[in-house]
Amino acid sequence: MAEVLTRAAMPAGLRPATDDNFGGLPPAAQFVVGIVGGFGVVCVGVGLLHLNRHEAPLLLALMALSALASWARISLPLTHGGTSVSLSYIVNLGSTMLVGPWASAPVAALSGWS
């Protein structure tokens, strides 16, 4: 019986060449991704404007903690496969409760970027 491999399970040298980056998307999808990314940049900018001077050290500490926590993943065993959750979600939620939603937007953006 022949073994069937999905593209993700194939060794890197055997995978068919594809254009999996932004340039490989259709123009409409590139437009939507650009709009969503632009709104994200605006939200981070508004979040930085809502930052109080006395909250800056706390926010910088939360940003560092979120960047470090984004490397740690917890595997969740599900019935149809598995998924993972980053520990940075906990830091993002704590940041939202400590400094508010707008000021915690840079923390969430940094954890998503790292």
C-alpha cells in the first residue's frame, strides 16, 4: 500500500515549490491583509497615545514579559488533533486589566510579532 504524505508532512526537499508569501496571494487578499495590517498599526499608535507617563515602566515590563512568554506554548490535546496556546495570552489579558485596552494594544502587537 502506498504511503500518502500531505505537503506539510513531506521532507523539505520533496515538497513542491510554491509561493507561500504575501506575493502569492490574489490581489483582493493582498488588499484585505493590507487593510487589516493598517488598522493594527493605527490601533498600536492610538494605544501609545493613551499611555500615561506613570504607566510606562509597567507597560515596558509587560511588553518584555509578553515577548518572552510568546515563546512558551502549551499543547492542548483535542479529539481531532492538537493545537497550542501561547502563554502570552495571559500577559495580554493582564495588561488589558492593568492599563486598559488601548494602552495594552502595543503589548498584544509585540507578542504577536515575536
